[in-house]
Amino acid sequence: MIKVSVIGATGYTGQELIRMLTQHPAVEVVGLGSQSYAGKKYVDIYPHFRQIVDLTCRDTNDPELIEQADVIFLALPHGLSVPYAKKCLARDKMVIDLGADFRLKSPKVYSTWYNKTGPTGELLSQAVYGLPEINRDLVKKTKLVANPGCYPTTAILALYPLLKEKLLEPGSIIIDSKSGVSGAGRSAQVGSLFSEVNEDFKAYGLPHHRHVPEIEQELTEAAGEEIKVSFTPHLVPLTRGMMSTIYTVPHTFEADKIKAVYQDYYGQEPFIRLYPQGQYPHTKWVQGTNFCDLGFSLDQRTGRMVIISVIDNLTKGASGQAIQNMNLMCGLEETMGLPRVALYP
Amino acid sequence: MIKVSVIGATGYTGQELIRMLTQHPAVEVVGLGSQSYAGKKYVDIYPHFRQIVDLTCRDTNDPELIEQADVIFLALPHGLSVPYAKKCLARDKMVIDLGADFRLKSPKVYSTWYNKTGPTGELLSQAVYGLPEINRDLVKKTKLVANPGCYPTTAILALYPLLKEKLLEPGSIIIDSKSGVSGAGRSAQVGSLFSEVNEDFKAYGLPHHRHVPEIEQELTEAAGEEIKVSFTPHLVPLTRGMMSTIYTVPHTFEADKIKAVYQDYYGQEPFIRLYPQGQYPHTKWVQGTNFCDLGFSLDQRTGRMVIISVIDNLTKGASGQAIQNMNLMCGLEETMGLPRVALYP
Amino acid sequence: MIKVSVIGATGYTGQELIRMLTQHPAVEVVGLGSQSYAGKKYVDIYPHFRQIVDLTCRDTNDPELIEQADVIFLALPHGLSVPYAKKCLARDKMVIDLGADFRLKSPKVYSTWYNKTGPTGELLSQAVYGLPEINRDLVKKTKLVANPGCYPTTAILALYPLLKEKLLEPGSIIIDSKSGVSGAGRSAQVGSLFSEVNEDFKAYGLPHHRHVPEIEQELTEAAGEEIKVSFTPHLVPLTRGMMSTIYTVPHTFEADKIKAVYQDYYGQEPFIRLYPQGQYPHTKWVQGTNFCDLGFSLDQRTGRMVIISVIDNLTKGASGQAIQNMNLMCGLEETMGLPRVALYP
Amino acid sequence: MIKVSVIGATGYTGQELIRMLTQHPAVEVVGLGSQSYAGKKYVDIYPHFRQIVDLTCRDTNDPELIEQADVIFLALPHGLSVPYAKKCLARDKMVIDLGADFRLKSPKVYSTWYNKTGPTGELLSQAVYGLPEINRDLVKKTKLVANPGCYPTTAILALYPLLKEKLLEPGSIIIDSKSGVSGAGRSAQVGSLFSEVNEDFKAYGLPHHRHVPEIEQELTEAAGEEIKVSFTPHLVPLTRGMMSTIYTVPHTFEADKIKAVYQDYYGQEPFIRLYPQGQYPHTKWVQGTNFCDLGFSLDQRTGRMVIISVIDNLTKGASGQAIQNMNLMCGLEETMGLPRVALYP
């Protein structure tokens, strides 16, 4: 059994990790770290784990969290991961960071968008951007994974093959994204109250949301030339689910050609599903699963194509993808312990 | 008192008309026509009108519906309005059609997008596209108003001043829209069931939704040159509310210049509110009101601007706008009987 | 024009007062007091009041709030109203307290259930329990109204006529209540987050919720003998709306007799609607209105009757009722400025 | 591998069966029968099964559905199961009926509450009421299980031990129940539309809902004397989840005594969780799982106790319980393939 600790276990991504790890056939959860709930039983924070999880939260700096584990998940607010990652690596443990700290390869870009200094040098260069569909081989060999953001996962998976194949006009990409409320986490804020969010729909964070440099970094890498994107996130009154509606100018309007490229890149992927033309995935079709579902529409009339990309923001958009990375790092079957059947309706 | 009939009174737009008309100080509702509920008391269909509406639904072809009224609202499924409109006009009554039949000035465009023959000739040419902020004077003089669609209302109001002032790249317009579920009406369909829609988010109707030609007709008119738009509607799990997130390439990135244009066109408008840069309206801020709220963001980095336009799809997107038109046609104060204070939270 | 201040204007009941007061034909809002937002423009807290309210919040202790007003609404957390009420009365102003501090006539009962000392003596004895359907004449004559709680409003209105007429077994009353989330107010708490409340249903506060003594006080008064009730509140994932399902043992199973009693007490009430047997009101039928809707079912098989009582918790359950009291205190038409048409759907 | 067919596979309980059966390690789904969708691929009805289920629906009368299977689930509207059950039993197959037809042991009671003739004689007497916690041994030995209704599951599990131990006043039981909307099934009805149900709460079906005789039959059996209950179901605006709030008069107010009885009966049950006094289960804590969670509160002041009983109406309330029964009938581990970790938040 692989021994696992989660540092930052009481937020929603931490909780989502526990949901899947407790059902993972090759994993034993040995430690839960929490800044706010140290000393409290996990089941008192999340009573739905009654008779399932019997652990007590420990201080995030408790060295046993790292000592006892083979793999450590960091599910912390942005900017806090570096010291934990260092300690883990120093003891030759595997680390998967669900925060943003190791995602950007350029310390300068990081400090521009996050207004603080991030990791640099050798530490940063060890980090692999953990999108298995693109960096599978690198993930298998690293001890430090920077788990992608939720919005970037939808956008990069949708665009990567087409950019790689030079099928898109590089300056034409617009990403209109919609997220469920769980993406805002479990912190008590007026803007996340039921009475505020329910029966409401809003845009936020435009035009300079922090996921922009992450998306651009990966798309630029794919295209082999600089890519800049317009990105607008919105908040949808639902708990789980994320969609990106992506507008771009393609170099071809032959649907079969587009389809063939997707098929070529993703036909064997266990967690990507391609839809036939005219069918567009709903967020509910991936609820609770690790899938990224993709559909597209070509509109010769306007010269654009639209790509619809959906995930569960907590699963493929965070904790499911983190476990997918863990499976790869540990040499397990990539799909092990990861849900494929949505909770519906 | 102005006497009013509603033909098609039992759908959601019909019901929304009744909500406001019963509180309108210069109106008396005299007739309710329904295809499905003729002979049934209105309060048995919508019990929240208990002690408020005491009328019984009549067959939509009951001539008294027209005879007894000064103004007739048609809230019928698309394709059914022409004979009713003809009868009304023949008796010199005022007609406001909430359906699509009189919105498109070109019968050819109508038949292309609706797969049927629409009105033509003199009848069609009487119809004024009832967006008061643009066609106020024409509305005042006509007996036949084609009440705009909900999506077109958000898009046209957002873009009209900028296109009129030649501030936008004509081929650059992308409209990513999101609608509450009440827009699908009250017909019993699996796709509108609570268990299907709740906790779901989906795109639909792309790339050729029927509101495209309506939007393009009015934007082309404003720009003085042909405008084609990309348009993607989505369904949001909330009852009332609509947002369009509009992407376009502006010729200026001076916010004050954009703001001045909006101010110039809309500064005196009773139902348009402009937000300061950096604030973007939420759908809930207009819930139950006749407002269209507008905000915008300029992003020189990508060369684009984003406009956020929100309405309540049943009010400014349908029945509120219809009453605004009625007020104009009847020489009443334009704002009379129209809600301005949102139901919040 | 009656000049009105709201002290505690930024919570949901404060906001709901402003919603209605700004549309009230005989009222001018002159002052808004806020503990947390003093110095901030109201429209920056609640942007849906853009172009409607132009006031800036003042410190709740600003004497002008009282000085400039004829009527002062106190919408404060429990336990804070007494000093404000005293100051108002000292200047001969009318006060309507939406909190609990003046509702219980026995200081001992108050201190038992609220764990603090409440008002006493002459101050307390001035307070009228502001349920107009029962205490209309007293409300008209007082300067200090204790506005009822939301749950008590549903329960007392449902049971008062039947207890008064000795039609119920006194020890048989069970009140199973369900409330929308806005009842928890706008304070940032994990338990009120969208992701926690959405798709959840829970009971809370049993068996000793603080509304019990208020309900029992009024029912005991009505019955002329001591009434004790079982009361279980639940949280429903909706914003506005409250239902009490009340179980009791009646002395008659003749529906007409029950109906006649209700008709006798409430037939002329502008804000109570009685439903025919077999029809039970939905919360949505009163959304945004000041109605209390009542339906009942007799079940001779089990020897019990069920009464269904619904209100909008923010309107008839708080701010609407407060304005109804204000109208009475000021000699205005009781229904003035109070919504009767629900926002539907 | 056990071969399984589902007749009535396209309703929500059918779909919920498929969700769990496709993940069940000892089951192969061989046949899907549908009245409305015969000939259609299952994935075209429920696209979330893309790459998971590749079957095509067959006519419900296709004999292969029975022929090829070891176990047949009937998930049909009430009144249709008898002929299918007969055919299955004639071929010595195991049948689990999720409808109501075999639940009532008295044909007379059945015809009174369902207004039709149900099964009788030898056929009916073979049927075991499939509540494993009570009838485990009988379920193991039968070929025909009548799977309990959702409301009865909550009520019977909550009350059975206390009635069996003669701890309750027999005439005192009131069951106030609340259900998510998925319980109404997937049929297209106005009353189940999102816009009708969302932001609404209603009672329905009182006082004579069809689950009453089922509850009374089992409680009478437990008590050894006739039990009549008051039962009021309500509709909650959420998809999955059911709570019963049960009021009764206990013979003891010693919490430990009550707790000990529950512990004694359910301490070893894999799908029942007991909560400590003062904690009451939420519906979300069992979302997607096969748990029934129980909490209780004693109130000596009023002489009553309140029991809170929650399930996921589609899982323990229907399809999960059906699979639990299948496991028992087939000699498998009772918990096999049944989810215990809720999808949260």
C-alpha cells in the first residue's frame, strides 16, 4: 500500500482527495494536515466520512505528516507550498502540489501575476506540469508535480492538439469559462453565501485572472510561438462543474480533419471523451468523475470554431488529476481509484 | 384606463405580463386567451394570483379578446401571430407581438432561419422593432410592435452605440450568452426538468440559433455595413436572468472615450444602467426589473474589449419591454408600471 | 411624507425594508445605519440599488438617524435594540424592532431562552407584539412595536383562530417548519455557503429553538390556557420562503366548520389567503409578497388535522410585516407599499 | 459473473441501477428494457455513460431480457410488474421489483390505495419485503423481492427497533417527510419543471399518500399491534435526498436507553449510521450512497421525541437497496458494489 498524507485536508480539494483516496485500492491515508482544524477529528469537520475516516487532523508542520508518507499532496492556498515541498524532497518523498506555486516556469511571470516571489532555480526546474495527457512521461519520472489549475485544464486539453498541429490562428483564442461555486473553496465569504450566489450569474476577475499565464505558457509551448488569450471566468449557481467555451479561427473547416487530430491525440486517453459533431457535453455528464469531455462546432459562416470543454472542477480540475499523477509517479495503473461514472441526475 | 388582452396568457411571458399589468396604474386587463386552458380560471393555473386576478381563460380565437381591448399582447409560440395581428389591425387595435414573426424585415431571411413563410408586404412593413432605446419614435407612431428577443436585447443594447460610432472592428463580434431556464417556457419537456437542469450547465443551439439573424439585422443597421456574429447560448441553472459576454476588437483603448459614448446614448435612459470600469453587473441585480445593466473591460494586452450585458429574460427580455412599448404607443409615461427595484437576495 | 431611518440597513431584513420603502408612496428614507459599513455608499454594498438609493451608511449611533426620522426600524442582531429603542422613545419617535428583544412579555422567559437580560418594566410594557391580524388596534396606538419572528408568524396565524375558538386539543400541537437560507442573514459563515447548503436539507436547532417561547406565549394567550409546542426548523436550499406544517388534534372533522372559523377571523384580512380543501399553498406563491397563505387537511383516520402555512420569510416574516405595522402606526392604508403579486416563476 | 437485466432502464431508478451495476465487481449487465426507447442506444438517452455502457435498449417484452439474465430488476411504473415477475419466476430467475406491486401483503389494502387489483395468492406470498436490516434471512431465501418505497425506508428503519421494543406510544407517530425532485421520475410534467420547482417548497399528496399502507404494514408487524401514522410528504428543490422528521411519544426519556436499542439492532449494520445526541444527519451526507443515517432528540418538556432519518432517495431509497437485496439473494458480500462515500460538497 502506498502511504499518503494530505496537507491542507479540510478545504474542498483536500476533501475531494480523501473521497477518492479512501476508495483507492492501493492507497492508505496516513496523515491529514490542517491549519485551522489541527487536533480535530476529520469526521467532525466532514460528518459524511462517519465510519469511513477515523483520523484526527494534525498541524500542517507536524513532521510525521511527511515522515510516514510515500506521497504528500499539498492542497494549500497559493504561496504556501514551497517550504513543504522542500521538506518532502529533502526526504526523497513524492510531492503533488495542487496550488499554483510550481506551475509557472518563469519566476518573473509568477511574480508579475501573483505579486510575490515564487520558487526558483533547481527546485522550480524539478517541477513537472502535471497534465498527464501531455506530460505523461515527465510525470512518471519526477518527484514534484505542479498539478494544473481547473480553468487551464479545460482550455489546454481543448486546444493542445490543434495548436500542436498548427491548425489555429494563434491570435484568435478567446476562452469564456464558467465554474461551479466549489471552486471558490470553503472559506466563509459573503460572495460565496447561498443567498448571494443562488439565482445569480456573474463574470469576475477579468481581464487579468491568474490562470491566464498558466494557460498561455502551455499553449505557447504547444504552438511553438507566443499565444495570448482572452479569458473571462464566470460563476454558475451549481456546486461542481466547469465549462470553457472556446472561440478560435481554424485553418480548416473540414470537421473530419479536426476530429482526426483529436482522435490521434486523445483516442486512447482514459479520461478524455470526444463527442460527435452536433453534440456538446454538459457539465453534469462528468459530475464526480475524472473525465474531460470535448465537443466542437465549425461555423464557416463566421470563420470560427467553437470548442466546448467540460470537467468537474474538483476532480479532473484538481484532486482527480492529482491522483492520476500519483498513479503515474508510483507506477500504478493510471485509472486506479478514479471515478468514471457520473452521479446523475 | 387602457384595456388590454393577452393572447397566450398561460406561458411564462404571458404570466409575466399579467404580473406587471395587474399593478400598472393605467391598465385594466380585460381578456386572457389560452390555447390549452380555455375555460379554466387563471388562478387555477397560477394560484399565486389568488385574490388578484379573477378572469377565466378564453379560446385564443374568441373575438371579444380583441374587441374589448385597446392593446393586444400576443405571447404565442413562433409562427402563430400573423392571423391574430391581422385581425387586431383590421379593427385598428394596437398589437405587441412577443414572438419572432415580425422581427425580421426580410421574409427571405425569416424563411431561411425559421423554415416557414412569415409575414410579408404591407403587414410586415408596419411592424416596428420594439427596442425603445433605439426606435422610440417609431414605436410611438406604430400600431404593430415586434417585441425583441431576449438574447438580441442584451446584444444589441450593448453594441449599438459603439457600432453606430464606428468604434468596433465589424468582423470581430462574439456573443457568449447565458440564460435562465424560464426562457425555455412552461412546456413539459424532459430537457427542462428540474433533475436534468439543476446542477448542470450546457451550451445549446450552436452555431445557428434563431436569434442570430435578429441580432445581425439590427447590428448591421447600426453599423451601416454587414455584421456577422458568432453566438453561443448556454443554459444556467437559475430561473430568471440572462447575461451576454461580448468579445470585440475596439478601435480605442481609452476607457473614457467608450464611457462617453455609452453616456451619450444611454445617459438619460430610464432602463439602462452603466457601471464604472472594473464592476460588472450580475444577473441578480436586475431580477424582476426592466433594466439592462452594462459593464465593460478593455484589455490592450490582447487587443480586445469585453462587454457584460445583463437583463431579466422575462422582463426586459420579453414582457417588461412589451409594456414599455405599450406605454410609448399609448402616450403614457414610459416607465409606468415597470419594476426598477430587484428582488434581492 | 413620513421620514424613515433603518438602523441595521445592510443585513437582509434591512435590505428588504429598503426594497419596499423606496417604492412606498408615503415614505422617504432619510437615514441608513450600519455597524460594519459606516461611511460606505449603500449602492456599493447592494449594487442593485444603483440609480435608486443614493444614501451613505452612517454609524448606528449617529444621533441624526433618529433625529431626522419619524419612524425608526431596528434591524439589528438580537440583544442590541434596547438602547436604540430608548433613545427613540425619549424623542417621541416611533420604533419598530425587527429583533427579538421586545417580543417576550416575561423578562424571565427571555433570560432563560436568550441567556441574557432583556428589557423590563415600563419600557417592555409599551411594546406591542406586532402581528396586525391579531393586535391591530394595539399597534395603532403604540410607539414601540416588537415585530414578530418569521417562524412564529407562520405558526400563530395558522393556529390563532382555532385555539381562540377552543377547537384544538391544547397539548397536541407539533410545528414542523422549513425555511429558506436568507433567514440565516448575510453573515459569512461556512454553514451558509452555497456549496454547503445547495443540494442539502437539514434540521437544526431542535428541540429548543428560540422561537418556541414566542410561539407559546401567543398561543397560550389565544387559548386561554398553557400551550406547549414541539417545534423543528429545517433549512431548505432556496433563498426566500418558509412553510410550517402543523399537526394537531381538532375537536371537529367538519371541514366547513373549520373553514368558517378561518373565514370569520381572516375573511377581510388583506394579507391572508385561505385555500379550498385539497389545495396547499407553495412558498413560491408568496415570493416577495406580504401574504400568509393557509391550507388545511382533516384526516379522521388518524384523528389529526394538518395546517400548511407559508410566507416569504423576509417579507411577511420580517420587513413586510414591519411596514404593515408602520402603516398602522402612522394612520396610513394598511396595505400601502406592500407587494401582493409574487415574482413567479 | 452474475448476469443482470433491467426492465425499465431509462427512468431515474433504472439509470441509478446502471450507475452502480456497471461498477459492481461481480455483475455483468446483459439487457436493458425500455417501453419508450426500445431500439435506442442507452448512451443516446444518458450520454454520461459514453465509453461505459454500449448496450441498446430492447422492448420490455423481449424474452431475451429474462432468458439471458440470472437476476432481473423491474423498474416500472406501479401496476405493471406482475406479468414480468411471473415470466421470470416461471424460468426460475430472481426478480427484484422496485415498484409497489408486491409490497402490500393484503390484496384488499392494495386495491383500496391503488384503485386496481394487484397480485394475489401464491405469487404474492412468495414476495419478501426487501428491507435487509429487518428481513435479511427471508431475502436470502426468496426469488422475488418487493423493494421498499423510499419514504417507507426512512420511516421503518427509524421506528422499527423502538416499536419492536415497545418503547413508543402506538398512536403517536407523525412522519413529516421531504424528498428531492428525482423521486418524481423522468416523465415530462409541468410540476417537475425546473422553473416550477426551483425556489419553491410544497407539501403534496396529503393526507392519503400511497406509501401510508406500506409504512403501516411494516410498523404494525414490528409493534405487534395496529399502527396508524400521519404522513405528509413535501418536495424540496434538490435532486437527490430524502429526510423524514418523525414525531412520537416515547415511554422513556433516557437517551442512553434509546441509543442502546438502536445500537443493539443496527450496531453491525453496514448501511445504517447512528449519530450522537445533538447531531442530526443532513441529506447531503448520504448523497449517492446506500446509507440510512439516523439521529434523535428527546424533549421531556413536550413529552415527545424527534427522529431524523435521511437517505438518498435513489440509492437506499430504491436502486442501492435493490442491489443490496441482489447481493443477499446471490450469496455475495452484502456491501459489494454499493457506494459508502458521499459526493460532497
